[in-house]
Amino acid sequence: MRVPFALAPALLLVLTAGCIDTQLSAAATKLAVNPELLDFGIVAVGGESTGTLSVSSVGVGSLTVVSLTVAGNDAEAFVIDTTAEGAQLPKGESVDVTIGFRPEDVGAFEADLTVQSDANTGEDAVVVHLRGLAGAPSLVVYPSAVDFGLVPLGADVFATVSVQSLGSVSATITDAQVSGDAGFYLVALTTPAEVEAGATVQLSVGFGPVDSEGQTGALKLTTDDPDLPLVVVPLAANACLGEGAVDVDGDGVAACAGDCNDADDTVFPGENEVADGQDNDCDGTTDEDTEAGDDDGDGYSENGGDCNDGDGAVSPDAAETLDGVDDDCDGAVDDGTDGYDDDGDGFTENGGDCDDAAGSTSPGSEETADGVDNDCDGSVDEGTSAGDDDGDGYDEAAGDCDDSASTTSPAGTERANGVDDDCDGTVDEGTAAYDDDSDGYTENGGDCNDANDDIGPHELETVGDGVDNDCDGSAQ
């Protein structure tokens, strides 16, 4: 049938509205849970841990929580508060579901919680995974026995008993008591006392003798450790001469007989001392006569670098002295003293080395022009171009042309001696022995005017010039 055009818009509106309503219905209600995995961690057997699951209506309409069910091999370990079943949740509202984990055995537990509402039943139901671990308390108590040794009247001594939790969950000391002869007592401990997993609780047991007779007793601990429900720690005191003496570590010597550590069978009077940081022979000194002991009391052992642990004056901190001994334990004898060749040149200070820090300076060294007394004779640079060997104030480097003669230097006075006295490169200049005008004659050779090369014994007399040209004593 054809629909009249006038009716078509109305019919289209009806059809469209029907389609939208179907889509809204599909999205009207929607369930969400948080978290999707609930982990209860580690719980002691017989204990309980609780968790909370939030169930929410996150669609555009309301919903009803239909059921909360747990399934799986370990379902009995998880307890669900089902009071939320039947709860109606308007849009945006939520309800909390409390879940308990109550393990009865040690191990790992897992189960699945299925949450169904009127919006998601059957295969659309939401599944939350539940898991948890169960552990049992596990304790160790040490020492296994306590011997207070000989205790004088009027004195009180104390011993420590440690209770350590080795399990994955905390343990509890439910009761602690001391029994036996008078004199033994437990220092204040409030029970029940919890021992956290991996932690240690220390108990202090005291003894104050009422007489000098041997006395025995026991510390009794009640715990929730299924393998150690009752711990008995024997106590003894003043009992070394009787049958009640307690040798805790089994080394043949009880504490009251002088064992200074009755928890270690390598420590007792008469034992050989070894380098272990303990007083093995119970003589009051640790590691004596071993490489770890400071036998001479200088603060160093052989292990600490003392090269003579029998001499308190020898150690890495000692000052080296001239005594033929390696006082500072550096491997060198008398180093840094006047009797040691510090620079390895074969001479010590005592042997004449004037600088024992320089290998180029010693009585056997060659003098060089370096401003240093290389041969240690008290003179600097002698015999070199830098030394003023003749003491005239000039060395070769300063222009002295003969450093063996003090009359010869740049400051010397030229004399008629065949020597360049003033070191200017010319011999006897300015004296009667030098031909100053280079005419072949000196004053000593008859030149009566050695400043004029036209006057000399070789020249002819010029008549009438009033000059003795030929130096014969006459101007005629």
C-alpha cells in the first residue's frame, strides 16, 4: 500500500522513534565492577583478610543486582557478603560488596566471583578474580640454654633470649613464664607479643642469687607456631661444681667455668687464638699473636701494615729515624734521613751529598753551568762558562776571555804584556808595545807619535814643518 505523501512524515517519525528506543534500551542498563582482580596478599592460616568490591550502574538507566556467586577449587576460602543481592542501582549509583579471605591451610588460593544483574545475565555476567596466600607462623628461639655462671650475692645479671619469626606471616608469643629455683625472673614482657615476619623480639631474663648454691630454672614460651607451640629454655647459675652446670655450646667449658662465649664452641679457655675478631682463648685480648692483633699496642696489626708488631716504635704512622730500621714500614730503611741515599746517586747527606733529592748533585757529579753546586764542593758552576773561577767578577759567559787570571776581564786594564787584558779582542792596545797607528812601529819600536802613521822611523824628515817626522830626535 502506498502511503499518502501527507502521512509520510508522521510515519517516518514513528519508525525513527522506534529505532532510537531500541538502541536506548540496549544501552539503558550497564554493570561495572572495580577492581576486576582482588588480591588479599598473605594471611595467616585461620586468620582473615577482607576486601571491598564496588558494583556500579554506569549506563543510562537503573539496574538490579541479581546474584553474587563464587566458583572454583578454592571457593570455600572466600566468603561473600550477599546483602547486595537484590539491590537496585539507579544511573551512576554503586554498592560495595565485602569479601573475606579465610584460609584453613598453607598455600595459594584462587576463585572467581560472578556478578549478575538484570542487565547482564548468563554469558554477559561480570567475573572478578579472587586470590590470596596463606602462611603459618614459624619461630626460632636462641640460645637453647642460658648459664649465668658464678654470680655473687647482691648482684643481678641479665641474659638475652631472641625469638625470631622466619615465616611469611607474623607469629605471636601468647605466654612467657620463668619457673624453677628462686632468683630467676623475666624482665617485663606484655603478652600476647607479636613478632612480625622477618623480625626478632628479644626477651631479657634476670638472675639475682638468694644464696651461693647452684640454681636451675626454665624460661617457658607458648606460641602460635604449630611446630613449636611450647619452647623451654633451661636456666642455670652458680652450678659449675655440680651436675647442673650447663655447657651450652658443647665445647667442654661452661660459662661459669670461664667460657666467655658459651654460644660458640670455638671460644673457651685454652683454645688457640685465631684472627677472627674474637677472644678465642678467653684471656681478655682479641686476636693476640695473630696477624690481626695489635700486639705492640701502636694501633696497627700485621694485617694493618705493621712490619714489626713486636716493636711499638715501628708502624705505618711512625717517623723514620736513622737507626737501620724501617720505622714507617714503607719498605725502605732510614729513608728521608741523613744516612739514606734518597736520590739514588750513591751518596747520602752524611756522605757529602749537598742535595739528596737531586740525583745530579753529589760529590761525584760533574759541575755544569746551571747555578747549582753539582759536585758539592761549596762552589757554584766552577770550571764552567757560568763560573767566575778567577774571582774578578766576570765568568766566560759574561765576557771573561781568561777566567784563570783575575787581571784579565772586560774590566781589566790593558798592559804591554802580550795579553788581551780587557778582553776586547786586541792585545796591548793603548800601550807602548802596540802599533796604534798601524805604521809598522810601536813606541817601544821607536815611533815617537804612535797616533800618526805619517810619523815614525820609516818616514823622511820634512824640512820646515817643525815635526820630527823620522823620530830621530830632531825636527831638522
